[in-house]
Amino acid sequence: MKKAIIVFSGGIDSVCAVSFLKSKYELYGITFSYGQKADMEIAAAKYFAKKLGLKQHKVIDISFMKDLYGNSNALTSTNRKIPSKFEYSIVVPIRNAVFLSIASAWAFTLNASLVVYGAHTGDRNYPDCRPTFAKKLESAFNQGEIDGINTKLRKNIQIWSPYREGLSKKDLLKAGMKVLGNSIFKTWSCYSNKKYHCGICESCNNRKIAFEKAKIIDKTKYLK
């Protein structure tokens, strides 16, 4: 079976992407601690890595990024309030490029052919979620290993996302429910770091809307 590396946050998108791909690939998960407020997602990632039978799961500490990011975004800065709807303040500068660079290095090492992240069609507000970005990054990484690829020491990689497949968050939820059932409600979407989902941040609101569109009763515990 072919190998795939997935950037695995413990949220709905990455967990459901694994559910979508697990019958076709041997999956390896990589989770990043990058100084985010919502470190509850790391616990969720560990839980689902076991439940979904990932071949390996690595949690990588890159929390030094919080210092580099400063007050540039609301997800890592303690001085900025998290909004309830999309604002550019929640875009962490080229966060996916940082994640995918490290994930791709692991992919080349393992001779995996696919590197996955959970961007979907609803993520159009985020430049580093768009298929155009993924394709250009894929081309750059393969160029960076072109001699190894040409000599068959490395495999050409594809950076895949549900967005590139035309899949929405609703589509991902449906795929995840088939595999996970009610345990899907243990995924973590919230941008804050409380015991339960806050229910008012942009990500919680997107979560609620997706369950509604998928016609799945949302059993997530929200504070509001």
C-alpha cells in the first residue's frame, strides 16, 4: 500500500481526511505545536491517531514560531481577540507552508507519495489553503529533490487536500461519520483553550454550520 503523510491537527478536517483516505493509503500523522492557543487539539490528535490506526504519529514542537509571529495573528498572540467571523487576523502567516515543508521532508524520507492537509472548499479565505498554493509548493519541493527523484532514491510527491478534490467541510463530515460515528464529536475545532468548545469563535461557528449542512445532529459540547 502506498504511504501518505498527513498534517494532523485533531480537528474535523484532518480527522475526516484520514477517514476519506485510510482505505487507500498507509497513513502517517504529523501534528504541530506552534504556540497556538488551542492546544486542546493536540490531545484530540493523539486520540484519533490511535483510533484511526495511523502507522506512526509524531507531535513536533515548533513553539518558537509563536515568538516569530508576535502579534501578527489572533491564534498565537495573547494580545489579540479571536473573532466570531472571518477576519484576516486569524490567518497565521504561511502556516501551512511551514507544516507542509516539514511533512514533505518526512515524506521524502519514507518514500511516501502523498502529503495531505485538510483544506477544503470552505477555506477559500485562506491563501495557503487554495489549490494554486498547494500545486506551486508541490512543484518547488519536487524540484528541491529532483536529483533524488531522477535516480529513483526519492519518490515524486503530491500535496493533496480535499480542496483539490472539490470537497467541502460538509463532504468531509459525511465521510468521517461513516468511519467514526459519534466519536467524531471528540474532534477539536475551537480557537480558544477551554475544556469545551467556546461556541462563538469563527471556527466553532464553521463547525456548527457544517454539521447543519450535512444534516448531522451536532453533539459537540459548546459553552455557548
